[in-house]
Amino acid sequence: MSSTAGRIGLLPGAERPYVVTLAHQTSVATEHAFATMREAEAFIKRNTPVPAAVLATTYDRPVAVTEAAKIGEGRTAMNDEDILARLKVIDHRLRQISTEDAAAVLASGLINAGIHERERLLLIDETERILDELDGKKRG
């Protein structure tokens, strides 16, 4: 498998309207035309790696982060390592969303752009909340 990712574009009116663009790590992207969406999807599945399962970063967190952070009276305390780890996860997801949105613009035009806008805004809000909490602790 030399391909790192694949996406499907549509060329209305063409004999083979579904065009798969495969991204390669060490070479230029390649395009392959198919008559049906099913053929195009099967081609991508055969020629790209299966993505690793990822927790939804907005709501799901590993048990260690949520349970170990609880202290008495329902208050939670996060140490610096937990905070930095969470901020790194948020940063990684925001960068991933930006990349996916950019790919959507290239592949399908502006119609699909912004599909992750709500999640991106929630992640930014969470980052600001964490930073505000940290700022309040340093003053107090």
C-alpha cells in the first residue's frame, strides 16, 4: 500500500464520472476513474491503510483523565501534564479538521467546506475554558 489517503470526486456527464485521487507519501497524487461510487470506494479501501480508531475528542476522554482528576466534593483538578495532554489533543484535532476541510474544498468545492465547523468551535471553546481556569488559579 503506497497510498496514504484517497478521496472521490464527481465529473458529471463523463463516461466514468467517479474519480479517485490517491495521495502518496513519496510521489505525486494519482487519479483513477470509475463508473460507480461502489467501485471507487472499494478501490480506496484496497489501496489505503485503515485509519486507527479514535475517541471523539470533544466528549470522550480516556478513563484515566476523567476519573483520576476527581477530588472530594465533586471538584476536579488537572495537573499540568493532564492539561498539556488535553490541549495537544485539541490542537491535533483542530489541525485535522482544517486539513479535512481543505481537502473537501479541493475535492468537492465549497459545498462540503465547513462540515466540521461546529466541532471546531466546541474545541476552541473548551480550550478557552481550560485556559481561563488556569488563569484564575494563577491569580488566586
